[in-house]
Amino acid sequence: MKRVAFHNLGCKVNDYETDIMQQLFVKNDFQVVPFSEKADIYVINTCTVTNMADRKSRQMLHRAKKMNPDAIVVAVGCYVQTSPEEVKNDSSVDIAIGNNKKSEVIEIIEDYISKNKPELFSNIIDINHTDVYETMHLDSTAERTRAYIKIQDGCNQFCSYCLIPFARGRVRSRDEADILEEIKGLGKKGYKEFVLTGIHVSSYGIEDPNDLSQNKLAGLLEKIQKIDEVERIRLSSLEPRVVTREFAQRISKLDKLCPHFHLSLQSGCDETLKRMNRHYSTDQYKEGVSLLREYFDNPAITTDIIAGFPGESDEEFEKSFSFAREIGFYEMHIFKYSKRKGTVAATMKGQVLDSLKEERSKRLIELGDGLSKEFRKSYLNKVRPVLFEECVKIDGKDYIIGHTPEYIKVALDANDAESNEVKMVTLTSFLSDDVMLAK
């Protein structure tokens, strides 16, 4: 039995696709081993979202070949798409597979072996002229309580700091019936929570890249709601423009949908948003948040913010900082702007000093920590359903950890619940800065 090892870099979409590839190898009688062990085949699902992601992708490819020089090292994914010449000239790589070809990994490897290829065997596609969604179907995941479900691929937004449209191509949506079938199958195997993910989830079913108001996503959510085995539905992210009154009203009627919404902001300053080529204003963003808070009781609103984007003056940063404080996020994921070769932003004037990026990032992180604590406090002494996931030891005591629908992390005495159980509990106090204690 041949041994295969996987290493995944990047987003939840990559996680999903890695699970699919691993599943394909198992079905073809391969033994999956940890990446740290000697294997006959190493598959590295690469990422290219930052220069650091490119570097990590190269490092893992080199590490694989070093562990077993005779192994077949397979580079797949976004770094392969955006840097084909680098991959081609990398002696550690035997096979390069671009996006939209991952489901063919077994056939590509078999073809490589049968032809005894001494040179790089490349299957990089022209992603910018691909309009067909690559069909994949997940039977199980490493997690036992929560499953990530990929519903679309690609992005049409072309933010000035991002290469993802060039790595993933234009928006393609997965067939609705295939999504529902996958969820039903996983639900019958005991999975209770389903997280809809993709490169730009709000574009699901959208044909016009400038019109996000068609609410095909709402229709999909309504059908998932009707699946008996599903207990929770969660969205990985949303574009602010998709949150119309009709959308908020429709999804608020779905009692299985978790009131936890990630609306990526990137900046709370309109001038900065324009340079980023984000397609909304702060007023539109605020309206989306207001609608969610109108139709849901104290929902968790989370976001991403970039500190030190090119041209961000002190005044622009203060606008962004004040806007984030005004919105009152549950969690803020803060990123210091990093030049990404090949993007418009990398050539912009007004590149911000690293020391200033660090200072601004620190202030935003401190703000986020305070807002997060305040949000959790608002749930003190409230009864919430928690999906428990795993047992951990904290300060010498055994707890079982889970999350509320708002994605508040909760700890309960390990004897009082089981993994993959949903239980109503009262949130009584803080066990740590980011974990609430329940009884």
C-alpha cells in the first residue's frame, strides 16, 4: 500500500479541497500518514494570499522532497496558478496542479507514473477562462461536529491588494442539488453544524458581478433549513452589499441559522476603501449591520481590517478606528498591510512605514479585545444552546469546550456533556479572556 501525506496552507476552501483529495486517495487504497513521516507521495495544497504564503508554500515543498528524495511531490492550488514559472523551476516539485483540477489528482499522478516523467508534469489551467465549477463531494471530515461546505469558487471583485481572482478565476457556483445532497449525507453521519464557505460566498448564484441583490444565497439557506439532520447553519463570510432588507428578513426566519455574521470591512474610511477598490461605502456597511441587528437579537458581527494600507494618513486611520469602535464588533481580525507582488496596491504611492503599521495594528487589536469582552459580557447569565466539541484541561481541571450560535467559546465541566451534543447552559462567568464558563 502506497503512503501519501498532505499539508494544507490557507483558507477553509483549501481545507475542504484537501479533505476531498485525501478522500480520493483513501478510496484508491492509499494509506494516509502524517506529513512529518516518510511517504511515497506528498501533496501540498498551496496558498498565495500574501508573499509569506508563497514562501511557506515553497518551504513545505522543499521539506517534502528533503524527507524523501524519491517521493513524488505534488504542488496544487493558488501558488501554482499565480507563479507557474517559479514552480516549474523548483526542483522539489514533480507535479503541478492548478485550481479546478484538484478532483483529478489521482488520474494525474497515475499518468505521471505510467509515462515515467523525468521533468515537471504540469496541469496548470487558464483559470481566467474557466466558467465551470469543479464538482467535488465530501463524505467526511477530520472534525466530527462541524462540516465546511464549499458552495462557490472564484471572485469578481478585484480588490487592489489581492491576487485571488487571478488564482481562483471568475465566480462559479456549485449546483444547488449537489450541495443539498452532500449536507444530507454528512448529516446522516452525525454532523450537526454546516458552515457554508467559498472564495466569495455572497456571489453564490450571481451572474451579474455588480448585482448582489438576487438573494440566491437566501434561497439556498431556506432549503438547507428544511433538512432534518441539520441543527445549525453558519455562514463563513458576507459581502456588506448582499445584506438588503429582503435578505435580512428572509434569513431571520431560519431558526437553524447562527446569528454570527462576518462582514469584511478592511477599512472604516471611505477614501481608503476607494483605493482598495472595495465596492461599498461606510454608510452602506453600517446599513447592513443595522439591518442584521434589527432582525436578529444581539447578533455577533465580526470583521477584517487592514492597518497601514498605502496612502492611509493619520486622519484616515483615525476615521477607520472610530468607525470600528462605533460598529462595536464581536471580533476584529487585524492585518498589517503587506505588499503583494503583482497587485495594484504594491505600486501605489504613500507606502506606510512598518513602525506605523505596527502602532496602528496594536491599537486596533486592543480595541478589538475590549469590544469582544463587552460582547461576551452581554451574554452573562443568559441561557444559550452550545454545541460541544472536545475535552480539554484548563488549570488542571477537565472541561468540554463548545460554541454558542454566536460563536462564543464556552467551557463546561467535562462530566456534564458529550462531544457533538447540543445542550442548553447558562453562561455564568469568564474562565479566561476568550472562554466563558457555563453550568
